[in-house]
Amino acid sequence: MVNVSSMLIGLSAALGLASATQQANSLSALPTFDVPAFDYPSIAQGENPARLLQALQTDGIIALRNIPNYANLRERYLRTAAECAGVTANVDHDMFVSRKLFDDGTKRYTISTNAGRELSGSAMEVDTTCPGYRQLYEEFSQTLEHAVNTFGSTLDQTSFTASDGQRSISSRQLVSDAVRLDHFHAYEAVPSGPASAGVDGIHRQLEELSLPLHEDHGLFIAMSAPKFFDVGADRRLVERELSESASGLVIQTASGSRVRPVLKNDEVVIMMGTGASRWLQTSHSIPAVMHGMKMPEGSENGVRSLRAWFGKMTLLPAYQRMLLSNGVSFEAHSNATTRFLLANQEDDLKTVGCATGRRLMASEGKCTLRVCKTKSGASAPAEGCSTICNRKNHSPDDETNCTKSCDCSDSSSPAERCWMLCVANLDTNSCPSDKQTCTGQDMTCTVPTPAPTPAPVPTTTQPAPVPTTTAPAPVPTTTQPAPVPTTTAPAPVPTTTAPAPGPVPTATTPAPTHPTCN
């Protein structure tokens, strides 16, 4: 069986910001984004499959609507799960629920399980503490199972193809046989009012994200729109009505714009991860969706406010060969990941399927970067000396193969371990150290690259200076500087966090191995 299992956006430079600047930083100031939606009963008809693929190629996100009984099940399940995780369960004693505290003060209570074979057993454990949970969970999860399997079958009706580098893979089989991770989150907001003033109040005012921008490293995630509740004095949930654009979700489109998706109660949203491009060879470039979440402000007077959300992560079938791991199966890859987590005393082995933030942990620590080259007369390792000699806890053969085939020397350059691989830090002149973060096994900068200023008009078109010894002659109109052509205006520069399209060459970038979730 496969063992599947925060960074501050930062305060502004000064606290005495003008109100206009504060408004610009506000989450509510971001434009809304209508997720392309497809009618579930007719998704495989006519031009719909081709339209779906085109939408995925554009921004990596679509929605399925009119799924039979989905809206009713979502309503009932999210309320029951929120009561269980956020009110009834004791996180110190009930093993099925875990708790995490985010930097902005938001708390998160999680119920997670592998779908498929483990679904019934895990749900039964929860049902002991929260009667009625199991039946609702199984019905809701199975409804989403049918939806994602239909999504896979629909891709088979398009020109989209996938392979592991040696053989083609049916999208239907890839999705239906995949390992899945179901997870429910109940986020608890920091209470509003005088008690939360001061630094916490400033954090909320400047819209620091509760869950930083990140990409999921599975194939994709199918998720519900959240529901919001207040916990009454009698511990009963009272629903809060928020607009469909106030879900707290923020995504970055492929063009680099940050927007607030409109999440509808009767739609299942599918967001692509990096697994399609990193683990497989695909015919079409489908961008992974960079996304984060800001917990909406809680109610006043100390009332607990919850955001209830469910996601179903689709990974790979256990038997599936992984493109960038020398043909290693996903099951073997997962076992290697588990060894890594145990070696680092990480108690949540399900982070194989769902890690928080852009990286497995806030930091895996500093490391000494080794500068390596292939030994004279030796064969170069398939993944390159720089990779296998700077990698830790990935394969027991790495160190042996490094010693056999590579000559290395220690570098004095600062470096950090990103998901088992030691990588050099970025130049602080181009990216401040506190803005550098691991994205997969790459070090990236969270500060968007500013667009260059327009080039000045060439001086050769300026009128020549008039000699002072004579009366100045009128400047001919033909010597006036020509207007700058619009074609020279700089194009918007993508942010450094935008996912790179297409498969990553095996000789330069190892495959990321830690899917992340909301």
C-alpha cells in the first residue's frame, strides 16, 4: 500500500501607509475570476472535450457543474465535518484529526485519508467520535470519485496524450487507478475586535495570506467551494453567508495576474498541479495553478469562525513509472519519501500527497553545496553529478554513485536544502534572502520581477544644439524626435513563481516529489 500522506507575504516597508496603499494591498481589491465551467452531463458531447482542454491550457483551472446530488451532499458533508473537526474532536487524543497554526494566527483542523481501499477503515475511526460522519463522507467522496474519473475519460476524447517516456498512458486509466488523498480542512479565524489589535490587526489589514502561494505537485485536485460557520454558545454551527468571490482563495493566472476565483456552491473546481509536467511526458503544456488562501476575518465578541473545505488530490497509480525518476514506480517513490520524512522526524507521512506551502517545511535547513563534475573516464550519472551528489535521503545509491563517478569540492556559497536537494541561494542583489523560497527543488524569489522602464528616445533624433554665435534658427520639424513606437513598450514580465511549462529535462532538474494542498 502506498504511504501517501508559512511564509509571510511580508509587512509593507513602513507601517504608516497611506489609505490608498492599504486598499491596493487588500484582498478585496483583487479582480474576480470566473472559472470556466462545463456541464457535467454533457461534458463529453460535441466540442466540449476540446473546449475543456483549451481552458486547461490557458490557466489550468476548470469547474464541473450539475453533478447529480453534489450540491446537497456538499451542504450536509461540510457541516458535519466542520462540527467533527472543529468542535467535537479532541486534537490531543483523536488521532484522525490534526491541528496546524499559521503565521497570521489562523488555526487549521484536518481530517485526511487515502481514498479507495483505506476510505472505509479511516472513516469508521472518525465515526466513533462523530456519529454519522462515515456515511456522509463515503457518499460525498464517491460522488467526487465519479466526477474526476469522468474528467479523465473526457481528456481521452481530445488530442491530449501522456506517457512515461516509453509508453502511452490512457488518461482514463491514469486517473481511475491513481492514488488519491482526501482531506477536509476546518480553518479557524483569528477573532475580530480589540483583542486582536496591534501586530495581528496590522497583518490582517495588509492582507497577509494565511496559506502562502504554492503549487500542488499532484496531477490535480478536485475541490469544493468552502462553507463558513460561527460556533454558537451551545457549540452548534451557525452558517455565515459570504459572497462567492469571498472564499479566501487567491490564484495567479498564467499571465501573472492575481485574482479571486468565483467559487459556486454547486460546482466542483479542478486545479492542475505540477505532476502532469514533472512526472509524465504530455502532448500539451498545462500550467499548474499557483494558489494561496486568506482566511476571512472572524466574527466579533470572541465567537469562533470556521471555514470548511474539502479537496480530493489525484496523484499517480502505484504501479506507474515516473518520467524523471529513472523509471521508478510511484509506490517506490512514495516509500523513499516516507524514509525522508522519518529521517527528519516528520510525523505527517501524508505530506507525500499534501504538504503545506511551497515546500515540505518552512526550511529543511542550510547545507553545503558541492560543485561536481564527472570523473575522467567515468560514465556520467543519468541525473548528473550535481544532482546525486547534493541529494540526501532520496536513494541509498546516490552516495555510492557519486563517489564512483564524480569529483566534488565544497562551495562557500550559501545554500539550502529544498526537498532533499541542496541548492544555491539566489543572489541577494536580485532577491532579498527573506523572499527566497523553495519551489519543488528550485530556489525561487517571491517578489515579482518589475517590468523594465521604457527605453529613452535615441539622442540621434534630438535636434542639434544651435550655435551661440548666431541667432538660433527655427528647428526643422523633421528633426523632432519621433514618438516611441508602441512595439517597444516592455511586455509584462512573468513573476518568478509562475510554473514553467512542459516537461523538465532530466539532466538538470529532478522531479519534485511533494504535492501540496489548500
